[in-house]
Amino acid sequence: MKFEAIERETVILDPNNNMERKSIPSEIRKDPLTGRTSRICHFMPLKWEKPDFDQLVAGTQEYCPFCPDKVMKVTPCFPEDIVPEGRMVLDDKVLFPNIAPYDSLGACATFSGQHFIPMTDIAPGHIVDAFRLAIQFFQRVEDMQHPESVYHLINWNYMPASGSSLIHPHLQVFASAYAPNLLHEELSCAKTYYQQQGTNYWDDLVNTEKAEGRRFLGRIGRTSWLTVYAPLGVAGDIIAVVDSAKCTLDLTAEDIEDLAQGLTNLMSAYDKMGVYNFNMNFFPGASGDDHARFHLVFSPRTFFNQALGTPDVGALRNLYNEGICMAFPEEINEKLKPEF
Ligand SMILES: [Zn+2]
């Protein structure tokens, strides 16, 4: 496994130091599986100001379709052949069709009846129940042998900088025969890797990172947690790999608890840096894909300029899909490790 980095140096005449020559380092890193590149640059302190949450959240409850007084009235229902009871309910969590679908089997699932859950108040139990509800939905479409029951995907946009238009915590839940771009690319590269090496890429990644140590965070049950070598996120990305699991439906009840625990560990660590938004996606294979290994990726999100609402994704990332990370993933690892 090759962890390739191309070091770069920029020389400028520094206006803050009488126009003296100043050398600024940066690094282009290649993802060991796909070869996709990310830039490690800027080197700003990973420290952001959190907003006044009372002010941010004020008034958003009145029009929130996911709050308990509205969710059973204004959200759509599935047709009888998919979910006979219309919506799936687990305690105060509700799963219903996504009113703005991007595939034929899409749902939203709320985390609870609570409109705003601050990131550090998200308990493992919230995540366990929300994932369980989503997986019950996946199991139903699997049991009916629905043609889209191939990749069972959960996406989580938490708070506005992540792309969420609602404060109320919820998951995007969909099953599709078409893997989204990066998942498709990963699976395709992992298949080639498996054919050439005879081993599973993610198993090799976990073993290599565990031995190397600088990006390894720890183990919870049979989940391994690592900072990503060539991340997409400006404050790094974290991957959790589940031993032996190939697809989402391979996850056991213990796996879900372990993933939930690790995710709350990450939230606690990033909260200390002032981060309060994130994305989280499942990256599963299809059932029986020996080259796949279930993993999820957690990516903290922020604003580059909060007052202007400037997102942390600009042209370089949006149109070239080139990652920009403001610290070395090995240094980010040191900030996260106390939580593991
Ligand atoms: Zn709400």
C-alpha cells in the first residue's frame, strides 16, 4: 500500500515582514486506493467561533415539517406496496418518503421529536435508533426483492454548513442500484485491488494504519477508526471500517452501537475546535461483494466566513473534486485521539 505525497513549496515576498522572502509548504496527497488527490495546505489553526445557537435556531421550529406537531400531517406516505402503514415509526422517530427524491427509493428519517439537538447532546442512543429505523426500511425493500435494493445508503447532513436546510436532525436514507460517484469509484478500484492482490483493500488499510499508528484512532468492538490520508474535508475526514461486513445489511446490533459511540466521540472532539456541522455517509458494497468492506466517513464542515455564509467548498473542490485540508491528518489525529 502506497501513501504517496508530493511536497510543494511556494515562495512569496511577505507584506507582513518588509517583503522578505517567505517559503510556504504544501502537499499533494494521493488516496492509496483511487489515486484521487487532496491538498494539505493553508495550515490555519483548527479553531472556529460557534454562533449564538439561540439566535440561529429562533423561529425555525414554526415552519419545521419534522417537529412532532406536524410530522404526521405534512410529510408524505409510501404507497402500500412499499410501506403498508405509510410511515415507519420507532418511538419518537419517523421515516417517510423524501418529498424531493433523487432516486426511486428515498426516505428521510428524523432523530427524535426534539427540534434542535446540539452536537454534543447527540447521544449514541439517538444514532442507534435512527440507524435501526433506516435499516428496518432497507430490510423491507430487501425482503420484497426490490430491484433498487443493492446499495443501502445513509447520508447525514447536520446543521446548515453541511448542506442541511433544516435544523431538525434527520437522515437521508436511500436504496439504489446505482452507487454514487465516489462509492462507485472506490468499489471499482477495490475490485481491481482484490483481483490483483487477493486481499480486501480496507482490511489491508486497517492493518497498515494500525501498525503505522499516526492515523489510527482506535477500535470499538469490530470497528476501526482512522483519520483519512487524503481527506476531502477542510478539517480532515474520519473513516470507520467494520470487520467482515460487506454491506449495510451485514451490520449487527453491536456494530451499530459501536459506530454510534465512535461518531459521538468525533462530535465531542470537533466541538472543542468550534465545529458544529458535519456530513456522514455510509460506503457499503452490494451483498456478497468480497472486495467491499462496510465503512462510513465522517467529515466535519464549517464556514470559511460565517458572517457572509461562505461555505468551505469552493471551485477547487466542487468542480475538480480536489480535497483541501487545513492541517496534516496526523495532527488532526492527535486532537481526536483523547476521545478514543
Ligand atoms: Zn423540528
